[in-house]
Amino acid sequence: MDDSVLRRRLEDKIAELDQANRKLKESEARFRSLTEMSSDFYWESDAEHRLTQRGSADRKVSTVSVFARGAQIGERRWDIPYVTPDAAGWAAHRAVLDAHQPFREFLFSRMGIDGSERFISISGDPVFDATGVFTGYRGVGSDITERRRVETALAESEKRFRSLTALSSDFYWETDEGHRLMARSETNSDESKAVFKSEPRLGKSRWEIPSLSPDVAGWAAHRAMLDAHQPFRDFEFSRVGTDGGERFVCISGDPLFDTKGAFTGYRGVGSDVTARRRAEHALRASEDRYRDLIENSQDLICTHDLNGQLLSVNAALVRASGYSQEALLGMNMADLLTQGARPGFTGYLVEIATSGRARGVIHVRTAGGEARWWEYDNSLRTEGVAAPVVRGVAHDVTELRRAESARKSSEDRFRKAFQLNPDAININRLEDGMYVSINGGFTQITGYTEDEVLGRTSLELNIWDDPKDRTRLVQGLKKDGFVASLDARFRAKDGSVRDGLMSAAPIDIDGVPHIINITRDITERVRIEDELAQSEMRFRGLVEQSITGNYIIQDGRIVYVNPRMAQIAGYASAEELIGRDPLSLVAEMDRDMVAQNMRERMEGNVTAKDYEFTGLRKDGTLTVIGVHAARAMHNGRPAIIGLMQDISEKKRAEEQIQTYVAQLETAFMSTVEVATTMGEMRDPYTAGHQRRVAEIAVAIGAELGFDARRQEGLRVAGYLHDIGKITIPAEILSKPGKLSPTEYKLVQGHAQASYDVLKDVQFPWPVADVALQHHERMDGSGYPQGLKGAAIRIESRIVAVADVLEAMSTHRPYRPGLGLDKALAEIERGRGSAYDVDVADACCRLLREQRYTLPL
């Protein structure tokens, strides 16, 4: 084909492409405008999602009813026959409704009344009553069938467009199976207009010819597609062109195969896209500059259509409104207005549409609910756009309006504050001190009315009790320009003297210097402070004369002590202790303990504590100190406030008493042991039985958690539990054979005999009862009273188990010892019946788990 013919065809095709592209853009602009403004009907549903109302939207009445209306009321959307979506699509939509979430542009289709499939897009928001209960949904819908058809036609148009662009080219090329260039022909024969400099290219692959782009990875990806024999479109690369600058080329190609299917190479076309790339770069740079200007502007900038629908907003408007950009682009300008400002919005739209410009101030409400004032200057643009666009520029004037409002009401507020203030307020001319205004507080405190003071001075009225106070006021104003909290005494009209706290500052009234003075009557406060000072003196005298040492510790140092504490510590005066580390008054051995107690109180873990420590006096001698200290506040900060006493003599007395008590206890136990020994002298076979029972009982009691005092009671009861055996003949006690019934009955009587011997002794423990009950059993099978369960003292139950364990483990006149295993077996056998469960378990734990050894 001749090159000129090919060139003409390409030029024609490019012209057709440009025309098609323009029509496509115009069609798309009209389509977007229609789809964004369309709304065919309004609908409502109840809490069960049943349709309750459906009607045409106010601004548009559909000429074709989409569905038969009557049959839909009272039904849910998915219960009405439909074509799309499928079950899963409806389920997802129902999930949104059940969650009471808003939704947008939900799409479904049904058979319309004209017999064709009709597509509907609906949007809706949940509705809640005043108590927050969900009551249903309401929203709008549109018949988008025509839009769907337009979209289908648009897709077909796009196919044709791609077909045209695929055929447009500046040159034709061919390569062999090794991707080496075999043929290349320019559509423009003028060498000066060629894409690249003329140079040998035939026989070389594309990546072997010097290039500026893409990089190695880009060429590798291209080669991979060629090696896979895949068609490719719009592959771009760049080289140095004939004009010395970088030239961009876009190529497309298809693989070639012979009749047998063998790959023989590629052929395709290419175009110089340098101009397009440069234009795109320039456009992006221009857009970036414009975007930066808009986004970084402090003005509130937006665009909207002639219905008020927002089309674009800048960052400043997003910040000022509190809404996200996405939320704003889904709103109408009227949605930003306060309720009271919305009626005037229609007039604004009419003004901008007719005159092309509108200025003014609007009252808006931010997303956070705050009402703000925006001053705007908006203009209408109609040229170069598919549809008229309003360009808006505004700035927030809320603070300015508030300042103006504040300025206007300042005088009124000052007048009210002046008159209603309970303090005395007076304004005097600086030049001569003459009163020009007073408030009601002045009259109430001084007794002077406005008529009595205006035109006169304070000296004329003899207001100052001491004229020196006036001199101090004047000097303070000259030096600092103001006076704050000046104590002064002034004389009222009735001659009484009042205490005042005065503050004064210069004030300009109509260009004339004045002084405004505010005086608070503190007469009552001064009286209370005087009484408090007297009370404090009395309290200090009480503390200073106390026989108990008093102290305050703050920040790890002594900040106060009374004379008695100094005396206890061996110092001549309290002043010697101020500022000292309190631990310096503590003996070395107790310092850690005292320091820990102080930390616990300062950290709030312990509010108050009583304890003792060894004190270190100034002369190095030691003394015992008793302390009660608590955490408190001193001068507004945490401190430790405490009392202390020298308890050395008391401690010595207590130690003497403890010595006497120990001696008495020793004598007592010696007496018990003597009584035990006397009984065992008549029964040599049971020698040591009572002592061993006592030791075993103490061990069981300790296992059960008895304290030391109760354990001592068990020891005494164990030593004496068989004391009554002294009433039984010795020959019966030492008889080697089996006892007769009469002899056995005499032996059983030892429990009662033991009780009779011990009952009148004033033990601090139930020793007599234990001796009486130590042969009783939990099930009532014991003697002498046949007691059961809780009627038996716990001490008696312990001695009973200890008695059985010791008796079975040791020798008796009538048998040898049975051993520890049989003794434990007996206790386990009688656990819960004869013997207390807890006592039996404690005994077994001692011997098996804790390896307790029976006493010898």
C-alpha cells in the first residue's frame, strides 16, 4: 500500500477518533447529570420492613409506573416477585436493615407493567421515635432502567473507541521469531519529523537499541510477554528523538503463526505519544498547583450546582464544618444551614441563577452541633462546563460577630455588674478625687447614698479611718498602675469602723482619667481571724505544756516538736531538733523498722500506727519509746503527726511481771507433774502414759491450728486426764489377765473420779471436763455419760484420739504393744463414728505425711 494512502487513512481515523471522544465526553456529562439528580419516588416501611407508603417525589413525577403499586403495600421487598438480585444479595440487604443501618443505591429489578425488566435503585435511612425505638425506614428510589441501557450502549461505544485507538499509528513494524526488527515504515516520509534519529535498527531487538525508558525490569516484563507469544497493547518506551529531546513511543502488536501453527514473529503499529505525555505532565502540574492553592487556602471554598448539591470542597471547609469530605459531597448546601436559615436558601439559589453572583452571611451548624456565621461571595460559571456550577468562597466571621455583639452589650453588662456587685464600687475623678458614681454595695456597706457622695471627696466625707491608708493607695497607683488587696479601715456614716480589702485601677471615661475602686467588707473575716489566732494561742499553750511528746515530720525532717519531746530525747530546747533527720533519734538496731513505718504512712498504705522503738538520747543513752503516729496534712502538704512517751520504766515493770508469770507457770507445771508422778507410782505399767498423751494431744492441736495458749491447755489436760486412777486398787491396775466385769466397771469409774479431783481447781482451761469426757465417743458409745458429737468438747476429742494412739502403741500388763500401724488402723476405722473426723485426719497427717515420731 502506498505510504501517502496509508497516511491519509490514519489521519481520517484519528479525526474520527477525536470526534467520537468528544461525543463520548458530552454524552457522559449529560448522563452523570441525569443520574445524580434523578429520584422517581418516595417510600416508607415499618419496623418489620413492610412497605407502608410509596409515592412520586415532589420534584419529579415518573411518566411510567415501574410496578403495580397497590400490590406492594404491606409487603416486604423480597416477598414481591423479582428478577435480581439472587438470594444472597437479598440476605445481605436484609442484614443491613435488621442492623438499622442507612444504605445507599441498593439495586434490584422486576418485571415492569410494560413487560420488560426494570431496574430500581433505592436509598434509605432508619427512623427512630423520640425514645430511640426503631420504627422503620424511609427513603427515595429511582428507575435506573434507562441508565442501565445507556451504560450498555456506553460500553459498546467504548469498544468501538478502543478499536479505533488500536488502529491509529505513526509507523508499522515487524519482527522475526527472535524478536529482531525485520521491517519498519514511517507514515511520515519527512525525516525531520521522524520519531527517532535515523540509525541502523534492522536485525536488532527492541531492547538492544539505546533507550531512556523503561528500566531493565520493564524490558524484562515486555520480553516475557513476547516469549509467551501473547498480543500486547500500548507498550511505551522512550529514546532520544531527532529534536534531541526525549520522545515517547507507544506500540501494539500481535503474534504471527504459519499455517502449521509455528510462531514466526510479531507485527504491529506504533505512535509518537510525546505530545500527549507532555500535555499530561503539564496538566498534572497545573492541577497540582491549583489543588495546592485550593487545599491550602484558609478560605472556605466549594462548588455546587443550581440545586445546592455540593460538588467539591476544600480542606478548610472540611475543618470548619466538622464533616468528612465524603459526607459533605453527599449533602446539599441547605443541609449545612441552621433550621432558621433554611427558608432563605431558595432565594439565594434564585439570586445566583439570575444575577450570576450572590453575597451575604449564612448561619450554619457544624457536625458537632455548633452554630457558626460564614460570610460568602459566590459566582456562577456557565462557560466551559457541561452544566452551570456555582463557585463559592467564604470565611468564618463568627468570632467577629461575637466580638461586635460583645462590644454592643459590654456597657450593659458593666452597668449590671456595677450595680449588682455586693462589694462597694466607686469611681472617682483622678484630678480631684471627686466621686462620680457609686453602686448599691457602697451604700449598703458605708450607709451613704449616691446623692450624699456625688460631687464630694472621701476626705470631705471622712471615709478613711486612717488617712495614711489613702496615701498608700495613691502611692501604689503611681508606682504600679494598680493596687490589689490593700488592707484598710474606713468609717461608715453611722461612725462604725469597718475593715476593707481594696483594689483600684485607672479607667478612662470619655477621655477623662478616673479611678475605679472595689472594696470588700472583711470585718467579719478579721474578727474570725482574731478569734482563730486566740484559739491557736490557747491550743499551742496546751500542746507546749503537754506531758506527752508531740512532733511533726515532713519531707523526711522534723519541722515541729514540743518541749516534752525535746526532754525525752535529752535536748535542752525544741529548737535543737528542728530540721533534724528523725532517724537520728532512733537506735541503730531499730532504724530500718522505724523508716519502714514512716514510708508506709507517707505512701498511704497505713493511715495510723502504734509501735515501740529504742530511742537514742543526745548523751548516747538508750531509752524505750512508745509512739502513736498518723498521716495528716501540714501547711497543705502530707506529713506525719505523732505523740511519743518514754516507756522505759513501764517496759521494766512488764518484764518483771513476765518473770513472775514464768515462775508461776513453772511452779504450776511442776505441781501437775508431781500429781502425775503420784498416779503413775501406783500404776508402773502405764508410767509415762499421761505425759505421752499430753505431747501427742499438743501436736494434734497444733496441726488443727490451736494457738499456744490452747496448746498449753491440752498439755495440762493430757498430764491429768487419768488422775482419777488413784482411786482404783493397784492390783486391778497391774492385773496381767482379763478383768472381770466388776473390775472393768471400777476402771471405767476413773473418768468420773478424775473430774471429781479436778473440778474445784481454777484452771484457765476445761481440764476437769476433758478428764471426764476423754472416753466419750462421737456416736454415743463411750462412757461415763454417753455423750454424742458436739456435746463433747473438742479438747476431749483430741485427748481421746491421743489416748487410743498411745495405749495401743505401748505395752500393757495384759498384752504387749500392738504397734503404730494397728493404732492408726483403729483410728481410721472409727473416723466419723467413734472419733472426730478432723481430729482423726490431723493425727494421720502427722504420722504419715509429716513423719511425726511418738514421744518415748
